[in-house]
Amino acid sequence: MSRPEQDRSLSFGAEAAAYERGRPSYPPEAIDWLLPSDTATVLDLGAGTGKLTTRLVERGLDVVAVDPIPEMLDLLSRSLPETPALLGTAEEIPLPDDSVDAVLVAQAWHWFDPEIAVKEVARVLRPGGRLGLVWNTRDERLGWVKDLGRIIGHEHDPFSNTVSLPEPFTGVERHQVEWTSYLTPQALIDLVASRSYCITSPEQVRTRTLDRVRELLATHPALANSTGLALPYVTVCIGATLA
């Protein structure tokens, strides 16, 4: 990872609370697809504030969360005090060899050095273990969501289409789930405020971007005077098995 990318990946700490308030969770169907039915122990790598971690804990799984940003893990630990939350990176995972059945990476694989991360994930996975990658991407086929994209940048996740998982991983598969996240107008503001490009933009640019989102909320026929928004997503999943 280049230095600018590393700086952007660590920028989320400044807006950890907005990240928690605005970012969507993950649909059960995606987790069902990502995890084999006999999974017992899971590493949530790049766990952030615990959006995916929470869904895994709710399933009764033995979960360890790892993230490089203390502010993110602080929020995770407040909501999941019994879940181990460790400072670490994909390139240096603070777990012993052969210690988990599955490693899930939500919204974070593109921040990793994939060559090193693949080796580290393979180290901590048990033979036959599962690596699952997942991204939430806004479905911009609806008018107001497309208009939002014109303000904050259209949703395009090249990693979901181009990412490859080399040996020792085999049987790479892809899956998509369409679903809807329901949020308040303020949560939409928080969603935009928590994006890395917005956090790292000059203050004037950041303020202008958020003002344009507020204007969209106030003037778009589908949004004006609404206290609840329906934001459609396509969740992209990639899974592979450790040979």
C-alpha cells in the first residue's frame, strides 16, 4: 500500500462515530453465503466499529475483531464488550497459526497489501478454512441515489470485479445480494462524512459536499420532508477455500 493510501485507510478514526451511525450493516443472506454451516470461530479482519462483527456475534459464533484504528475498536468494544478486539493489520495479524475457521473482510480488502495479506490469512486459517470478502455498494438505479452519486462520486467498486485470490486459496466464487437499508436523513449525512475522501478533503471541499447533500435531502421530491430513507444496496461477496 502506498503512503497516501495508508493515510486514507487510517483517516477513519477522525470520524469513527459518524462511521458507526451512518454505515449500513450486512444482509443475513450474504453472511449465509460467506460462511460454511460448520463455522465456529471467525476473525473479522478490518472490523472497524463492528458492523459485521455484531452480525457474527448474534449468530453465536466465536469472533475475534482486528483493526488498526483504536477509535474504531473503542466503539466496537462498547457495544460488544465480551468480543476480543485487537489492534493489528492484515499484514500482521495478532493471532496464532491455524486458529480460526474463517476470516471475513468487510469493506476493507482494498486497503491491504494483498500479497502479504493472503499469506497472513492463510497462516491463521485452519486447513479447509474460508476467506470471505464483502462490500456494500449503493444501487444507483434509483433517481435520488444516482443524484447522490453525482455529489459524492458514483459507486464503483473495481475490487469486486477484479480482485483475485491466489494460491493457497482455491474455488474462488462471487455472489451478490440486493437489499435495502433504512436510515434517517442525519444518518445519510454521517454516511457521507465517514467516507475517506470526505474526511481527507480540505475543510472547504468537505463543507461544500455536505451542504450539497443537505440540499438534496431538502429539495428532491423523493426525500423532502421525509424522516426515513430507503437506500438500496448491492452487497458483493467473494469467497475462497484454503487448500
